[in-house]
Amino acid sequence: MESLKEQLVWLKVGHARITDPDMVIIGKLTNLRKLYLEGNPVTDAGIAHLKSLKQLQYINLSGTRISPADLRSWRA
């Protein structure tokens, strides 16, 4: 995925067993605009890797382990 990091703008990985270590790679997708992470065991530690994604406009986190408090501080 490293070779595609500037080309990917939409990533659908719902229910794909994405974990916090996988989020390091997703966090490098600099042009990502939409991300579907529903149904994965991602936590607050994993979503922290997405803070640098300035183009991100939509993210689906339903069914993840991300706390509401962390989500509010992440997008503030």
C-alpha cells in the first residue's frame, strides 16, 4: 500500500480485522478523503495515527472500540 499512498482517496475496509498496528499504514495515505472502518477492533490508540490526514472528510467508526471522548478531542 506504500506505493499507493498518494493515489488512494477512498478506502473501504469494514469488517476486515483492521487493528491498531494497521492504522500506522492507513495514517500514511495522505490524500485519503473517505475511510470506512466499521466493525474493526480499532481503539483510541489506533485512530491517533489518522490525525495527520488533512484531506479526510468522512470516516465510519461504527462497531469499533473508539471512545466518544477520544473522538471529540481528535477532530477538535
